[in-house]
Amino acid sequence: MSRARNRIPRFLIKDPVPPGVSALSEFYREEFVKHHQCLQAQREYYSDQAIASAEAALLKIIAEMDQLSEDANAEQLVAKLLREFDVVTGLSGWSDPCKVH
């Protein structure tokens, strides 16, 4: 794998929430970042084209999260997008091995 393909965009790195960004927007952004990380962990199971398409969509949503969260139907819109990505990543089915009894 090339090094450039595994580079994480700057806005995906944990930094303090900048002023003017709502807590709800940041929460949504973190959920999409989790899907991105999950997708990266499953990279070997998907074609390069499938990964590139899903990654492009995720990165676009993350970049536009502030505008999306201002929409009147933001909760429904973001919930729908998260469900659609969950179909691909299966994130909701993953569990933390440290929390399993």
C-alpha cells in the first residue's frame, strides 16, 4: 500500500473544538470519523474503487458537517447518512473487546 493512501486528512485528527462549532456538529463529525476509521480497518475486504468512493463521501460529509447540522432536518438527515454508512462499515455491530464480559 502506498503511504499517501493511508494519510489521514488534518480535520480528522483530534483537536479541540474550534470556537463557533456547535457541540452537535462536533458529535456528528466524530461519528463519521468512527465510520472512516472502521472503513480503514476493513480496507482489505473491499476493492480500491469501493474504498475510494466511500472515503470520498465520508470526507465530503465531514467537511460539510457544520452546514449540514444547521439544516432544519439535520437530525433526520444525519441519522439517515449514518445508517447508510453503517450498512457498509458495520460499525454498530463492532464492540470494544475491553468491554466484553
